[in-house]
Amino acid sequence: MRVSLRVSGWVPRWITVIVVLAGPGRAAEPVVAYTITNGSEITISLTGVPGDAARGRALYGGEARAGCPACHGVPGAAGAAASTPDLAGVGGRLSAGAIRLWIVAPVAIDPEAAMPAFYAAEQRDGADDPLYGGPALTAAEIEDLVAYLAALRDPG
């Protein structure tokens, strides 16, 4: 099944999300449709509810599927790759919707982005993965990361 996205504002190209339903005995979460506004953000939560910042912090630092510290380091601490932004204070620089779009589809913001998308069908391909065929991160996990990152503000 194909789901075309509604896009308000100018976007450099059509963006289509392919929804994959899990095969027999699998519990993959389908990718839900989302709208990119002005080519810069997904303003509406993927789950319809806010994420949990504490779960987002744990996911950021401890979940191999997210792998955030491998490139960005720990916000405010050394360790970020030279070519990636330190995420300290990111919540003061970007809206929650912009953070969400960077996680979901970074090439929609920057076609040359090296950051991978974390919310596309068929990203989970391990035969033993109970969410086989689904996105790298679930919609709830993305919302948890958004809540955590949006709460990171520069002191002062």
C-alpha cells in the first residue's frame, strides 16, 4: 500500500512513505502518514500524543538502533563527530517539529544529509527481530526522542 503525504509549503520533491504490514507472526508497526510543513518540520506527533523525555534520554544514549552518540556524542560533552552538530541546546534552536523531521527524514531538510532516516519501512531486517519489516524506530520512540531533544536548552 502506498501513502502519499500532504505537504504544505514548498518541498524540493514529492515524498512518499511506503507502508509495510508485517508478515505472518510478525508485529511490525506500519509507518504512519505524516505531513511536512514548509519543507522544514512535521508539526503533528506521529502518535498523536507527546513523547516521554526520560525514555527519549535512555533511547538516545543506550539503544543501538538509534546510535545517536556515535555521531552526535552526548549533548554538551565531547565526542561529537566533527561534521555533526552538538545537540546541546537543540531544543532552543529547533522546534519539536523540526527535530521530528530530522529524525524521520533528514534528506527532506538537507538532500546532502549524511544522517540516516529512522522512520521508513523495511529498515528492520533481522529475521529474529519481532518488528521485522518495520522502521528502525517506532513512532513512539521517535516521539520520546523528540521530547528529550526539545527539552535540551542552553542554560541562561
